[in-house]
Amino acid sequence: MNEALTHSLWLATALMLVLEGIMPFAAPDAFKKLLLQIASMSDRHIRVSGLITMLFGLILLYWIN
């Protein structure tokens, strides 16, 4: 991998960690409730939610670039 790609991947990872940490930091009780709701969902529903999220991310990446 070239240096620019590696740098971009590290930036994307860092941004993801920052975004993932916002809810547990800002609203820990709501975050706990969300995790309990997700734990009670069926595997199929979780997979569909993950697929939709990934597709949205890919569309956003395509649109930005």
C-alpha cells in the first residue's frame, strides 16, 4: 500500500472511533438501552441493518469522491 492510502485508512479509522464514542460518552443510559434493544433483535434484522448501513456508507463514499 502506498503512503497516502495508509494515511487515509488511519484517518478513517480514527474518525470512526471518534463517532462511535460520541453516544456512550454523551448519553450512557441511552446507549445501554440501545445495546439491550439490539441484543433482543433477530440475527436477520441485525444483518439487514448492517447491510443498509454499509450500502449507505458506500454510496456516501462514491458521492464524496
